[in-house]
Amino acid sequence: MPTFKQLQYFREIAVSQNMSQVAERNYVSQTALSNSISRLEDEIGVKLFDRVGKKLVINTYGQAFLQYVESSMDILHNGISLLESMKSRESSEKGLSVGVSSSVLWGQMLSDFISQHPGLMLTQSEIDIDQVSRTLPNIGYSIIITGEDDLVSDQMDHQVFVTDRLY
């Protein structure tokens, strides 16, 4: 059975037709990405892409499979969103629910906030910006902390509270 990551990589490559961009966006090497696609093709028994020089071009098998992968991934994302929303509602009764685009970037700030407010119950989750955009306005978080231009929506109020260069 293909893994979720294999299907995600397949979908992204099929849409963008650019393996180096997909590798960069997912923080994996092109070799690892290529190996993942090869394993997927071996598991399902057909080639999904034609190799034309250094490019991968989705073929008829890939086009047919892509429809089902997209439907399946959308259903899974909806299920995950529902569970996160249920969990958020449950935890929001107890305190503050915070979604962050990157725990690496925002973790220290949240850690400082928690230490300054020891009585506050705070739950933190790392979020997928694209997933949050698809589930608006039912995001299930009290606050979302992200880069200024990462999540723009008429359905949400936003406040810039840090203006600093990130390195």
C-alpha cells in the first residue's frame, strides 16, 4: 500500500511538473523524491510519469491515478480538520488553542509566553497553511501565528505583532 508521503509527492509533481521545486518545498533531496516515486510505481505496477530527458511528464496512467489521489487526500484532510476542530473545541474550554506555521520559528516566543502566564492552559499545534485556508472559517484555533503574508483571508482578522527580519 502506498504511503501518504508517496501520494503527496506524486500529487505535487503531477501538478507542478517540476521535481526540484517539489523537493525544495518539502525539504527533501531530488534523489529521495525520485526514489519515493519509483517505489510508488513499483508498488502499483505501472509507470505514472514518462521520463523525457531530465523531466518527468505525467502519462495517461498518472492522469487517471491523480484523480483518485486528489479525492482521497481531500477526504483525509477533511477528516483531519474535523478531528483537529473537535480537539480544539475541547481544549478551548480549558484554555487557549494556538496554531503555528512553524514551531521552529515561533516556539521560543510561545515558550516565553507560557512561562510568563503559568496559570493559562495553552495547547499548540503546528498547522499546514494550505489546509487551514481550505477549512476557513472553521479553523478550530483561538489564535494562528504565522508569517504576515502566509495566510490572507477576508474571513479572519489579523494583527501584526512582530516586525523583524527572519534569518
